[in-house]
Amino acid sequence: MAKTYLITGGSRGIGAAVAKLLASQGHNVCINYMSNAEAAEKVVADCKAHGVDAVAVQGDIGEEADILRLFAAADEMGTLAGLVNNAGHVGHSDRVENITAERLTRMFAVHLTGSFLCAREAIKRMSTKHGGEGGAIVNLSSAAAYIGSPNMYVDYAAAKAGVDIFTKGLALEVAGEGIRVNAIRPGLIDTEIHASGGEVNRIEKIGHTVPMGRAGSAEEVAQAIVWLLSEDASYVTGDSLNVTGGR
């Protein structure tokens, strides 16, 4: 039976891979995107090719009003079964001594506040306490949460460490309400996020340093996320799963 899933940051990279994998399994998807409407609509078209319902909603996950509008759009597609808190970004590589308050505000607004607010809205719809049917939430953390990313983006690492503890606390809070909450920690993954942070050739430069000798793909991370969303992971909650090639 088709279920409805909401994926933030679904126009590229891991989010797009998750949406397409869910659609290939017969599920409806509502994706969010920040600015690239063309890329988002391409993902929607790829999903609809599997005969499911799919929609893209523009919005800033750092803004509460946009989050509320996103969930309203998902409501029109049916009962929400799962949320993937994937939206995120990195700043240009820099040391802490050069990081501005504005950069920190934006970093935590998207990765932490946005994840909290999206989870809040998902819980209102999925929790048996609120008359829901249960569901699953997967938060996107990062290997940066335990590596620290010195001289690059300690702010991003700190935000992702916050995602880890948020995942644990929320999982314990709603475990008795039919909702499982887990996190994925991707390592070096070949997506556009490196270029957006000013590291265009990062994969080529350090891919060989991963124990498996290569960067991972968005599709490999998506497989882990979709597993955590599924009933195959019915006894897994409050965990953070590394998808890092051994890092």
C-alpha cells in the first residue's frame, strides 16, 4: 500500500535519491527545495514515472512559515508515514576565529531549528497520542559530528552533533507513540554540497583517504535511510547509523 513521505532538501543529492527510491517502491513523496525549481521538478517527474503522486514545494527550512506550508502540501497527498530531515548546507571552509554570528544563526536555523520544527509537525500527524497511525523520522547527521571538521566547518560539525542528541531524545520521547526516530551519519559522499561550500574538487582530493578507497554515493545513503523508514527496521530507534566507508 502506498504511503506518503516528506523529504526536505529533496531537489539534489541524498534527498533526491531518497525521493526516487521511495517512489520506485510505490510511495508518494513530497519534496522541499530552496531555490532550484528546475531540479526539483525533474525529481518530481522521475518519481511520477513510477506511477505515484509527487510534488515539490519551495521553502526555506530555516523559516517556520515555510515549514507549515510544506506540511500542508503533504497533507493533501494522504496520511504522513515518514519524514526525512535532509535539508542542509555548509559554509565556505574557515576557522572558528573567522565565523560570524550571521553564519552561525543560519547554520543552526536550518540544521537544528528546522529539524525540530519539521519533527514537531510530523509528530502531530503521526503520533498515536494525536490519533495518528505511527511512522518514522530519519534525521541527517554527519560524520563531522564526531570528527569535528577542524579548519573547515566546525559550526556544521557542531550543528550535526546537535542533530545526534536531538535524535536520541526525541526517539525516547515518542517511542511509545508509534514513532521511530533515527539518524544517518554520511561520510564523504559525492554530492553537490562540497561545491556549495567552496570545495569543488574535495572528492578527488581526499576520496582515497577513506578506508574503502572511495567516496560514497547519494544512492548508497538513500538505501540506508529508506531501510530506517521501513518496517524492516521496526525495532530500531534512537540510533545514529554511520554510512562512511569506514571513517
